[in-house]
Amino acid sequence: MTATEIIIGLSGVIAAAAPVVFATIGETISERAGVINLSINGTILLSAMASFAIAVRTDNLVLGFLMGMAVGALVALIVSFTSITLMQSQVAVGYVMTLMARDTAYFLGNPFVGLSGPRVPAFKIPLLGDIPVLGPILFDQDIMTYLSILAIIVAWWWIYKTRPGMMIQGVGERPSAAFARGANVKRVRYIYALVGGTLVGLAGPTYSLSIKAGWKGTISGLDGFGWIALALTIFGGWDPLRGAAGAYLFALLQWLGLVLQPVLPGIPSQVMRVAPFPLMILTLLLVGIGNTEWVNRTLAGLPDDARIFISRTLRFLQVRPPTALGEHFERE
Amino acid sequence: MKVELRDIHKSFGPVRANWGINLAIPPGTIFGLLGENGAGKSTLMNILSGYYRQDEGRIRLDDEFVSIGSPADAIRHGVGMLHQDPLDFPPMRVLDNFIIGHGGGILPDYGEAKKGFHELSEAFDFSIDPQAYVDMLTVGERQQLEILRLLWLGAKVLIFDEPTTGISAQQKAKLFEALRRLAEEGRSVIFVSHKLEEIQELCSRAAVLRQGELVGEVEAPYDLDQLVKMMFGKVVSKGVRTDIDRGDEVLRIENLSLEQGRLEITDVNLAVRKGEVIGLAGMEGSGQSALLKLCAGLIPPVHGRVVVSGQDMTGKRYREFLQQGVTYMPASRLEEGLIPGMTLLEHFLLTREAGGAVIDWEKGRELSRRQIQEFSIVGRPDTKVENLSGGNQQRALLALLRPDRELILLEHPTRGLDIESAIWVWKQLKERCRQGSAIFFISSDLEEILDYSDRILVFFGGQVSDPIKARETDVEKLGHLIGGQGFAGKREQVRR
Amino acid sequence: MKRVLQGLKSLSFPAVTVLLALGFTTLVLLTTDASPWQAYKTLAIGGAGSLRQVMNVVVAWIPLLIVSMGLLVTFAAGLWNIGIEGQIILGAIFATGVLRYFQDTMAPPGLAIFLAILAGALGGALWAALAGVLKTYGGVNEIFGGLGLDFVATAIVLWLIFGPWKRPGIGSMSGTEPFQESLWLPMFPDSRLSPWSLLIGLASIGLIFFLLRGTYFGLKLKAVGQNARAAGRMGIPTNLYMMFAFIVCGALGGLAGSLQVTAVYHRLIPSISSNYGWLGLMVAMLVNYRTIWAALAALFFAFLNIASVRLPLVLKVDSSLSGVIQGSLVLFALMASGARNRWLRGDEERSS
């Protein structure tokens, strides 16, 4: 493989990760405030379909993306209303919405299957795009890819560096304390669930109007990315930077799978295609196993140096969810 | 700031938490609010601080009627409250905790916050590292942080809800000093407590609540007998200590070390005989709970041996401990003890499993009726446990303890109970001792520890005192130990 | 009078749920070229227009029913067994494997079918146990563990169909070579409905009803589901009971999968699970996890699935309309239950 091929490949990795990054960042924001939006796999499908349909009908990319965002926000609104206001299980309503959004996408998208629509053009950033190696990888992309990178930085900055962002952490950690400090807990949760949903809604059109342009119904190949993004949110320990790193790692591994396939002819393509999922389980195993009782019990029986080494390693990998994740809040 | 409460009513379902309460609190004083657990003190203060909304009644601050709909409203009017369990964010830094909730632009002004933090810290002689994480602090330090935060927000009325629970003697002294200073500066301080001595030491004036109603107000110097009568409605006797014959050894702990989080406990040795009651005292999080959990097999020791009724149980699991005759009653009733959503009947069936795989509902109903009667639980077999009152939940927990247990481990057996229920609980427990059980219990109430234990272990930051005979000590001596004085004989191992 | 009002009130929420779902579906239909009235008529004819269609509905009901019953067990233990799809698939794979083994032997076909169904249950149970081990001993939330295993199971099916078990010549999406008729479960004449499957399906209702309502096992599962910590303190081995729940549910899922092979398709096809796992979760949620109601809800969902097959032929709209109806029903049922809690709580406060 030549250097040019590698550079093109890596550039493709950055682009391919963009929708997963949007979804992961969106979900991270929502869960930081305490709302699990389990619907995002369906949301991505519905937003991909809806934005493609609008873009085809109006021949306007911007309207297409706006439609995607609106779909994401709408689904998030349904999830929030049912869980925050009506106090139903977030997992339950999220699960229903993931199926319902998917089926609605397939149903309403039927007339648009196979049509050709507009596609986001690449936009090379002047000067930066001419830097050797880095230029073509990072700065010769389309605008959605740039926006996905921007989303990571802004989300990280907002959560950790701003006053309202610190309050999101508070609402997700200990809503009663946030309430005592003047936060309107339910409103904060609504807002960030909606903001998160809107970002998830960008993931769909980033597929259907850019990297996998078009709508092909059940064989669009988008089913599953939402679940990956949900797992990456956990893997990232609810931190936008670590979550995004997971998304790039994921895209990189997918690319490596494609590249390596001719080298490893024994492995059929169906197996390669689902490789992300065992990988997802494995990463969750790494971050989760330190929390189990038997591990702690086994560790206590080991000699001191081994115990300290292993528990340090596990603690480094271990992630801790926002304490109030998925819980309801009532002031009395 | 002058605070007036007018005819405050508040009910939770059928429970009258506050009923027509009128109070006037002058500025520049420390005002005591006295009452048993469940008398309605916290509810009243939660109303004043905006956490709850009253059903009826009005609040006046400095002669103006105000509407307080949320804690944010309250602090805007200058009212701030320190909750019993400080309402902060443990995984975050002190300075971030200090800032969250304070006004300003998009970006927090760290410079200004640091300045405010240091100035206030100095004024009150508090020394908390602003960069430390809150979960590394003691409860006392977390209180100090909350005081600083509320003052920075401009609080003119400060409410302290049972602030001395779980803090050390030195921290208590420092806290009281701070309270006096706040009052001298002209702020109103409301001190909520069920401890007479503290009210006596601090407050110039106190109001007594009982069962949601205001019984009366008194001024210092107080007549303690009168206060007791006001609190309880009558004089209660705690019964007489009776000695129980000691039997065989139930529990033996040898050279035991354990780790839980940052807490390390080393070299504990102890032998407990049948019929004996051991009280574990100390600030919360000093290691009592870890030792109790170890005796239940919930956490394994790092070194040493645990022997229960002659059987080496080191490293065995919780259920093996249960089979060996150990039973464990956790502090949090609805989190660890009972199962919300299930009925009393189902609870009895779960813990008193009769042989076979198929449930005999009739027999179960019969059994639960008997238990409900024996333990005077106000409820029916079909009552879901979350619908029982706190006291009845506690009774249910006791009823669920199997009768033939040799070692009974209890976390805060009477927390949240009124005094009569507490006495009733201990009567039952002592009866168990007479039948040959040994009891290990944790309590943050020193009186309870002194009244019911035979021997006492005091914990301080992971250090454990030698067993102290309850008859040979008093509240004062225990208080010193809890504050960390007198551990000289033991190896220095505090890790803070 | 008060009684009547109370009764009306308790009826009003399900009624509102159905009306809202109907309204939503109509709204969705209005965005297409098909008229809603035509669509509903097509559905009615498609599901109940002839005896043949009714039998098809029952054919779809059986696996969905068995899967839903299994899911009630995991739900009782507080578990979201999203891995159920994979468990159905593994059941189908195991059953196919056993039938393939026996098809060229002299073994009595009855025995082969019996063993195939048993193997199916075993396969499902093993796949569920894997999700269970990941959950209890690996700290991996069962939603993600199960989901990952679903995708893996799909990959295994595809690999088998295009690889080791491919049809003579070239593998295709139509599945493996059909088995000879002697290896099919006996059918009612002119249908794909087997009395044996029906029997197994009905038996699963009784089994689960009894298990959850009448045994200590069920009671302990419920305790683990409601509050695992407290259940553990009472001496119930919570991890073990979660594993039991997974295994029982997986076995039922696998059973459903094996019936798809032995009674319906007579071969392994890529979509052998027909999404009944996903749908089963919805069934359980729709009826708030009540056994008998779940059986009825499963029947209705099966009806919708079969009825919608004709939509593309008659009206040129996609058959996923059934999913839209099912989804909106469950969503509005959730909302109604939330609204009812709020409303009733309001009543209590006022009356006290």
C-alpha cells in the first residue's frame, strides 16, 4: 500500500466517523444531563430519510439538514416528555422510539428509494489544506466533517468550561443539589436532551446527503450505527473527547477491515461487517468489568503488588456514569 | 434579617408535617428549633428555603411578604439552608462546587471566585483546599464549604439542619464558633436539632415542635425537664439495663485488615460471645460500616481471619455467612432492606421460605398476619412496603429477621424512629440476646450506644479503639475518641 | 355512581391510547398517496379476510407468543433482553443443524424433529447465557451485550447460508436447501399451521403464568427485578437468578426459532427470526408485563404483521406500516400510563 493510499484512507476515516461523532456527542450531552436517549438508531434512519426526501423535493441541501435536525429534536422531545414529564422509563420509551422511527422511515421513505439527490460538495480549506499529510486528511473534507470536529470541541468546552455547562454536570450528578442552586432541573434536562437530539439528527443527513448519499430503504446500510454511538458514549465515559476518540477508532478499524479483507480471504465479508459489534462488547467489557463483585473479591485475595497493579489498571479503564442517569426528579 | 412564618400548613398525603405554625425569628440571634425526629422541623425549614411549597400560610422577611417558590427564590431573598446531608456535587472540585449556582456570564469568573473563597475562608478560619475533590472531604468540611458558598451568595438567614450529625468534636467547636460569628454580624441563624445540649449551648431562644405543631417557645436559660416534656409530651423511661449471661463465642476476628475505597483498617482483634451487644461509634465513614459489612461477608478482608461460630469464614461470600447464622440489616430501608413494589406478604414469603417450589398463598397469608400482629405493624399482608410509614418499615425489617440467628448486624437500627418506637425496637433486640444472639450495631447516637451496648468500639479514620466497657465510659470520653483524641496507643495510620 | 365513573376512567386510558395511535397512523398515511380508509380496509382483509389469512395470523402468533412469554421472565427480573433476536436465530440454527444431521440417516423423523426442537431451545439458552454472563460477570449492560450478540447471530446465519450450508451450486438469500417433507412438523391441511406448534404456544402461556404467579422462583425473580440490592441482602443469589431468567427466556426464544424451521420455513433463511424478538419486547411493554394480556397483544401484533403484507401489492405503500401502528400503540400506552399516574395521584392528594 502506498503512502497516498494511506492518506486517502485516513481522510476517509475522518469523514466516515463524522455521523458517528455527531450521534455520540449528541448522546453524551443528553446523558450528561441525565436523559438516556435510546432511540438514536431509529432517529438516524428517520433523519437520513427525511432530510434526503426534503433535499430531493426542494433541491436544497440546507433545508435537508434542517429537516434532519428537526426530526432529531422531535424524537428527543417525545422521549423527554414521556420520561421527564410523564415519569416513564427512559429505556422503554427510547426503545419504542427506535423501532417506531425506523419503521416510519421505511414507510415514508418508500417513494424516495433509489432516487438521486444532491450531495454536499468537498471544500478544501485554503492554506491548511496544502499542509503535507495533515492537509489532505483533515482539511480537504466536506463541511459536515468540519462541523463534526467543531461539535466535539464546542461540546467539551461547554460542559467543562462554562457556567451553564457546569450546571449540566450538576443536574446529571445530583439533581437535588442542582435544584438547591437554582437550576430548573426538568427544564435543563429538556433543553439538553433536545440539543443532543438535534445533533443526533445531523448524523442522518450526513449519511444520506454526503458519505452514503441516497436512500435505499432497508438496505441503506445505516441500521446499527446508532447503537454503536450509544456504546461509544459509555466507552467515552460521558466525555466528548474520549467518546469522539472512540468514534475515530471505530472508523479506523472498519477501514482496516476493508483493507485487510483481501489479505485474509478466509474470513467472509459478512463476518467483517459485524466485527464492530463484538468489538463494542469487548470495549464495554474492559470499562465495565472493574465494577463487578467477583473481580473485587478475587483482587482482595491476590498478593499486594499484583492487586495494586490490576486495580490501578482497571480503575484507569473504568468509567462512571452520571449518578442520576435515567432517574426521575421530583422536588418533593 | 427578621423572619416571620405565619400559619404554615404542609401535608404529605395523609401525614400532617406542619400544622398552623407561627414563628418570629429576630435578626442577630441563633434561634433553636427543637423536636424529635419526624416532628416537622426539616419540613418547615425546607419551606422557608424554597425546597417545598407550603399548602397554606405566608412568609415575611423584614416586614415584607415574600413568595418563595424555589431555593433560587429563597437565596435571592437572602435565605440559605444547609441540609443534613450537604447538597453538593461529590465528584467535582471544591471551587466548581462553590461557583455552580452563582450568577455571572457564560464563563465562570475563577479569579473573583477564588478571591471570595479565600476571604470568607480566612474570616471563618476554615482551611479547605479549593482544588480538592469534594468526595475527599469530611462531612464537616463539606458543611464549611456550603457555609462559604451561601455567604458568597449573600445569605442573610442561614438554616442549619442537624449540622452536628457525623462531624468530629473539633469540627463541631469550629462550627459553633462560626454560627456565633454569623449572629454577631447581624444575620439570623436557625439551628435545627433534636439534641437538648446543643440548643442549650448555642441558642438564646428556641421553639419546640411536636407532631407537626408548635408546642411553644422558650428563652435561655432553659429548664431541661420542661423541654423534654414539650418534645415528647410526656416523660419516657428507657428501661433498665439488665445483664444477660454470656454463652459461647459467636464471632472471632483475628489480625484483620480491610480496604474500602481510600479507607484502610488494620489489625483488628475481637471476640464476641452469645448475648453480647457491641456498639460501633464514630463519625460516618470512619470504618464502622466497612467492618460490619465484613462481618456479613459483603466485603472480603485483605489480611486476617474471621471465624463465626467456630467456622473459619475468611473470604466466604455473603450467603455462606447467612447460612452460618449471620443476619444483616442495612440502614437504608427502601434501598437495601425492603423491596418497593412488593407486599408485606411477599416479603415474608421471601424470607421465610417453606420447602417446595410452589407457593402456598394461604399459609403465607396466615404467617404474615401473625407477624404483623406480633410486631405491631400498621398494615395488611397486601400493603406494599413503600406505603408503610418509616417506623412501620423498621418494624417490618425486624419482623423479617429470622428468629434463629446467632449474629445480628444492624446499621442504625432506630434512625428516623420516634423515641417510643426506638425503645420498642430495642426491647425486641434484647429479647433476641436473651435467646442467645449476639448483636453488632452502628449508631451515630451516642446515647443509644451507651444505653444498649455491653462493649463499644470507636472508629476514627480507619483506626479502631480497643473494646471499651459501656459501664466504664460516658458521652464525654466517647466524644473525645470519636474526634480522634486518645488513639495514641495505636499505630498512626490516618491517610488524609 | 362513583363506581361507574371509576370504571369509565379506567377504560378511558386504553381507549385514548387506541384513538391516539389510530390518529397518528392516519396522519402518517395522509402524507402518502394512499387513502387511510383504503389502507385500513386492506389491513382488515389481509388479516381476517379468509380462513387462510386467519391461519397465517396464528402461524405468526405462535413464535411471537412464545418469545413474549420468555421476555416476561426477563422483564420480571428487571432485564432488557434485547438479545432475544439472536436467541431466536441460534435456536433456528441449532434446529437446522440437528435436522441436517438426521436427514441422511435412518433415524425416525419424529425423533429427529423432537431433538431439533430441543436443540433449538438449548441454542437459544446458550446464546442468552452468554449475554447473561456478560451482564453479571462482565459488567456489560444487557442491552448492549444482547444487541451485539444479535448482530453476531445474524452474521452466523449469513455465513452458514453462504458458506458451509449453502445450497448445491451457489448460496442465495433464499436460504438453505429445504428439508424433505418427512422432517416437517405435521400441519393442518393446506396451511403452514402445525397443531404441535399451537400446542407448544398455548402451553407456554400456562407455564409462564404459573411460574411467575405461583412459584418461589417467580417471586424471587420479581424481588431481583424490583430491587436487586435488597434481594441480595435477603439471601437471594441475584446473579444466579438473572442467569436463570436469561436462560429461561433464551430457551423459549430458541424454541420459537426451532419452530420457525421445523414448522414454517423447513429450512434456514436469513430473516428466520422475522423480528419477532424486537416485537416481543413491544408486546410485553404494551400490556405492562401481564401474562394473559401479552398473549392477546401478541395475537393483535401478529395480525398486523400478516395483514400488512398485502399493502405493497394493493396500495403500493410499504408494509412497515404495521411497525408504525405497533410502535405508536406502545408509545401512547406508555404515555397514557404516565398520565394516569399523574392524574390518579392528583386525585389522592385532593381527597386526603
